[in-house]
Amino acid sequence: MREAFVAMAIAALLGLWLAQRWIVALQRRRQQGSSTEDADGIYLFTTPTCRVCARMKEVHASTIRDGAVRVVDLAENPAAARRYGILSVPTTLVVRHGVVVESFHGFVPPSELARWLPEN
């Protein structure tokens, strides 16, 4: 019984260590700027069941309508989640010159998003 407990504890610690290393690697990649093949812009990653995503789409409806913010539904495009390392929604990415220069997780207030909108 004790051996099973020790084995489970070691497995749990190993899992935590691997998860921590993976998160650190993702953070470093984001800090260095992840290359993308997409056009410059602001991308809002959502899912149909996310209530915060729905609220963000309501609040930012005018910028979405104008095309300044592009909505990516991960239910329709799950490859985008893997490609950009999206772990939670809503996630907003700002892409400049093919590089992710900023990422936001959760609700982004209009004042914060306005900093990244192209000036007319």
C-alpha cells in the first residue's frame, strides 16, 4: 500500500513539473513573439458556450463589425487553438508584422483594446 502511494506521489510531482516546464516554454515563446502567417490585426478567440466571450463580443461589437477585431470560433477552428497555444477563452492576440506582440486572457476592457486599434 505504501509503495502505491509513493508511486502516485512521484507521478503527481512529475506531472506538475512537466506542466510547469510547458507553461514556462509557452510564456517564453510569447515574450519573444510567436511568428504567424496571418495578417496583422487583433484576434479574439472564443467558443459558443463561453459567457465572457459573448459579453466581449457585445461590448466590442462596433470594432468587430468594422473588421478591426477578428473573431475566431475555436469550435469551428480547433486547429487555431493548437497553433496559437490557446488554453482558455476568451483570449485576444495582437499581431503586428506577423508576430504576436501582446496577448490578453479573459475580458479586455474597451480602453485597453483601444490602445491596439489602428488609428484612422
